[in-house]
Amino acid sequence: MRRNLNVERIKLSDIGEEKVIETIFSIIDKETRRITLPYGDDAVAIKLPRKMNLVINVEMLVGKTDIPPGMSNVQIGKKVVTMCISDLAAKGAKPIGFLTSIGLRRDMNVRDLKEIYEGINIAARKYGVKVLGGDTNETDDIIIDGIALGIAKKVIPRSGAKIGDIVATTGFFGNTAAGLKILLESLPVEEELKRRILKDVYEPRAYIKEGCLLAKKGLVNAAIDSSDGLAISLHEIAKMSNVGIEINNLPITEEAKKFAEKTNIDPFDLVFYGGEEYILILTISKENWEKALNEVRKVKGKLIKIGRVIDERGKIMYKHEKEERIIEKKGWQHFTT
Amino acid sequence: MRRNLNVERIKLSDIGEEKVIETIFSIIDKETRRITLPYGDDAVAIKLPRKMNLVINVEMLVGKTDIPPGMSNVQIGKKVVTMCISDLAAKGAKPIGFLTSIGLRRDMNVRDLKEIYEGINIAARKYGVKVLGGDTNETDDIIIDGIALGIAKKVIPRSGAKIGDIVATTGFFGNTAAGLKILLESLPVEEELKRRILKDVYEPRAYIKEGCLLAKKGLVNAAIDSSDGLAISLHEIAKMSNVGIEINNLPITEEAKKFAEKTNIDPFDLVFYGGEEYILILTISKENWEKALNEVRKVKGKLIKIGRVIDERGKIMYKHEKEERIIEKKGWQHFTT
């Protein structure tokens, strides 16, 4: 039997996360009857009786890659819940339960374990959900797999963006990228600015109220969370909806703006090529825009108009006054970055 | 502020898995309204509309502790699915979906990844379920968190055993313990016997048909799977049902019997203190016993009568002719063993 040795020796680091996922999807039998979101959307959705959908999202937090230096145990716990709930928010699903499958080092202190679960419990409470159970294992690095369960009458797909839709976000970007630069590259920044930037790195939040309310009122055509970065998320929505997106307004935090000025880093990079921000990106028809704004204000949230859906498939652009730039599909990818 | 340093320095390896789980449960807010199985049962069950229950089970496979030497990639994939489906079987839930949250080494071959998912897909197909999605991460050791979803009109709890019930299993025990001894202690055993024993280590199966059918017909009072070993499983059923259990018949495989004879190892240890066998342990009233036997035969399964539920709370005994032995609550525990 002849064997193609080259093919067999290809490593995951040679192909990157996107191709790893494609490889997995190429092997498994696909479910077609039961699911109401396509493969590759933010979460899995299954039909339930009475026209309800069960929405499930799984996220694995890995010590080595997902815990920035200086994050406390309580913050680690909170982050796992936020990571999972954020995708339910993007799909407009109301959380009904949370599970954890956890891998711990045998030399971990009981106190650290307690603090992590205190964090999990605080965040779960904030998002109106309870920990129902899970699994416990021994590992060499801390691994927390969070499983969030939610229900929704109608789930918002990534694929529903319509030409002419307004593209909006529920928050401003840039602090996570700036914060990781501060932590990992030790950039000199004044204490107060550093504190405010790092707060978003250590205590990200999910926009569950905004997501659920807008979905319930049927005001959103497409949605995604921005955990992979704003650029990748815009590309995903565009790809799955067969459209293009033009951004005219850079949704940058005041802190990231100041940080960019002081460090001479391009604010464009901080906003588009970060990640782990858990802000929702939504496309909303012009007719629904005012209604959506009003609804979101009721839960003390905001909607920032950043651009519009255009008729040029796959084109993701930033245009502002005379500036025109391509927004590349880049950001964090496991195995290669 | 005074601090109790001793308490803070206690490690997970000092307290073991059972106490780790207790610690977690002591911190989290408990759900009381939505769930239909108590905390600590094999799986989580949530009320759905139309008197249905959603049953969720999560199991983390960790390379270091859960992959015996010589297990192939395809077998690793199959094992994850079996681990998860087995608890649905114990609760009588019909599988409706499977998710994986996977941590992979960046230097892993693409071919290995493919083989693992081929295994996952083969097992999923066998149990009538499809992979719906999941998460992908980079880790130093292989981690596969499997999430099985099922539905059931009525879930079988661990806590339903009634005094006088017959205690039965869906298979024979001993091959896993014998197999691990062969692999880890390199015991000399003839090839054919070794092959038959290792087959159960490398290719465990879940008893989903038996579990679902018996639950649907309402013939079982309590059930648990034996992934933690027969002894621990009997103790769990007894504890949660406030009863005792007397075993009169040692459910040992022919292979384990031969192995015990040749190696002079106590067959009692092989049967009770193994683990990862995924055989169901059920308690069934005398009135339902014949019916249960007939039903199980329809799906080509079996029920082995091994003992009965007794009125002495917490007493777990083996009695056969003149032999009388205590079955201790021991087996595999993370962090300490």
C-alpha cells in the first residue's frame, strides 16, 4: 500500500484553527432535521416542542491561552460564564442552565478552586442562570469547559444580513487589544488609563439583555458575538449572508483612543484585530432601527451604528471621509498564532 | 486580617475527587424549580414543555488519565461518545445530539485528528445521534469534552431503589480491571485471552437500548452506570435511596475469571473495584422482573440478577453460600489515585 507521507505529516499548526474545524465538519454526519442554526454558527440550536428552540453553547477556557497575566481566580470563573452566555446573547436565547466540565491540577489549592466557583456563581447569578452540574477531572493545566443552555422562540442566525441593513454594535472596541499589549509587551501607560483598560480584559461582560430583547421583538436580521475580534466577526456575517459590509464609524473606546495616541499604535488595529470582547454585532433594517434603539435603551444598553450591509459579496471595507481601507480577515487563531 | 494558612494550603490531592465535588456544590446556588434529577446524579435533567425532560451529560476525556496505552485514535473517539451516552442510558434518555469541545496539541497530525473524529462519528451513528457542533482549542494534552443531549418522558434517578428490589446489571464485569493490569503492570497472559480482555478496555460500549426501553416501559426504580466501578456505583445507589444492597452473584466475565485464576488475583477485586465499564446497574421490583427480562431480550440484551435491595441503610455486602464480605466504597478517584 502506498502512503502519502507528506499528507500524513501535516500538523495542526500548519493548517490553523479554521481548517481544523473544516476538517472536523468534513468527517461527521450532518444533522439536518433537528437543527435550526447551520453548522458553524455561534451556537447549536435544536427544535423543541411548542416551536421553541434549545440553544447550546460550549466554550473551553484553557489556562495557557485564555488566562491573561494578573487575572484573579474569581475573574477566571466569571470569564468562563461570560464566554458561554455571550453566544446565547448573539442568538437571542434566554439562559436556562449552565454546566461546567473542569480539569484541575492535583496540586491546586482548595482555596483557588473555591474562588473560581465563586466567580462562576457570581456571573451565573448576573445572567440569571444556575450551575446544574458537570464533570471533574485531573489535568496538567487548568481547563474549564462551560456549557450554557438557553431557549428561544426564534434564533438569530449569522446568515440573515440583508443589503441595506444597518450594522451596529452593543459596545465600543479596543480595550482588550490594548490591554493585552500592556500585559504582554509591558508598554508604559499611566496607571489610571491602564486600570480602566485592564478592567475590560479581566472582567468582560456579555450583552444578554440586549440580545434577548431584540430577538424577542424580532428586530435583528443577523448577529454574532465578537469573541474572535471585530474583523473576523464582520467577515463571518458577510460570508454566511452572502453580502459585503462597509464600516463608516470606528467604534473605539475613549481609553483605546488615548492609548493609541500615546503609543503610536494604529487605532484601526486595536478596534478590528483584537478579540475576546463579547460585544454583539447586529444587522438591523432601516425600518427597525429606531424601534431597536428604543428597546435597547429600556435595558440601559446602547446600539452604535458603525456601517451598513452592501451588495458586494465578501468585501469588508472601512470608509470614512477620504480614508478607505480593507478590513482583513485576521485576529486570534488557535494552533498558528 | 488573620488568615488560617493551613486551610489555605490544602491541595486537591489532599481531599480527593468526592470532596472536590462537595466543595463545588457548597458554593453554587442550587436550581430547584427546573431540574428533575437531584444534584450529583449521573446527568442533569431539565423540564421541557409537554412533560418531557432534557437530559444532559458532560464527560471530559483527558489524555493522561483516560487513554490506556495502545488505544487507537478511532477508539479514543468512540470512547468519548460511549462515556457520555452511557449516562443517558442509565437515566433512560433517548440521545438527540452530541457536541464536542476539544483541546488539541499544535504538533498533532491532521491525520490523528481525522481518525479521532472518525471514531466519534462511528460511535455517534451506532447510538443514533449526530455531532452538532462544539469548540476547538489548543492544549498541551489531548482533552475531549463530550456533551450528550437526550430526551425522556420519565428519567430514572439513582434514588429510587426500594427495599426488596432485584439488583441487576446489563453485562459482566472484570475485563477492564484485568486489562488495565495487563497494560500497566505487564502481567504475562496468553495472547488470545489478552486480546479478548483488551477489547473491552479499548472498545467499551454503552447500553442505550436497554436503558431507554426499560425506562419507557416504566420497569426500573433506580439506575446508575458503572463508570466509577461497580462498588462505588452500588454505594451511590444505596446512599441516594437510603437503603442497603446485598450481592449474591458475582457478575464476572469468563475472561476475568480465567485471568484471576492464572494470576492469583482476587476475582472479587476485578469485579467490584474496576471502573470505566459503562454497564448499567438497575433495581427492579420483583413484580416487574419477568417483564423487564422479556423487554431486554427484544433488543438482544441481557439482565443479570446479582442481588437485592435490603433494609440496612449503607450496608453493601457480598454474601454467597458461607462467604460474607463487605464491599468497600473504593475505585478510581481523581486527584488522589
